[in-house]
Amino acid sequence: MRQNDLLIRTFEFGVSCLSFLRKLPNDPESKLIRFQLGKSATSIGANYEESQAGSSKADFRNKVKIALREARETHFWLRILEKLDGYDSDEFKNLLKESAELKNILAAIVNNSQ
């Protein structure tokens, strides 16, 4: 995968998460998850985008590490939704799968940039 592909993929993932979040109910738990998941899902792409202009290899690695932390948090919130509300739609399954894949890709980038 070229890095540009990952820029597109993280951007599209953020948009897909926000689109999914619009469908959540307005109960207090869903509002909390909507806020947290919306922030972390969009931060993956924002931080990876910033990493592309890193002033050094260490700066690049640090920004990718932040994106990885956000990917881990996003995966956590998606798992909460799965457990709490039993989401089983193809859309939700794709988000869960993509969050796990992004986590793995970003972890590999961090490990390979040492």
C-alpha cells in the first residue's frame, strides 16, 4: 500500500464513521459514544495527514503514533457499541474491520520507522 492510499483510506474511514454516527439514537450513552468515536475516528486521518509533513523522521513517527492511539480508541468505542447495542449491519461490521486493519497498518509503520 502506498502512503497516499492510506491518506485516502483514513479520510474515508473518518467520513464513514461520522455517517454511521448520525444513525445512533439520542440517548445519553449514544451521545457520549457519538462524541468520543467521532473525535477519535476523524483524528486518525488528521494525524496521519500531519505526519506527511513531518519535519524529521522522529516527528513523522510521533504523528503516526498519535494516529495509532486514535485508531485503538476508535476500535474500543466500536466494540463498546457492538457489545452494548449488538450492531450487526454490514456497515457496522465494515467499520469494525477497517478500524482493526488501520490499527495494524499504523502499528507496522511505527515499528518499521524506528
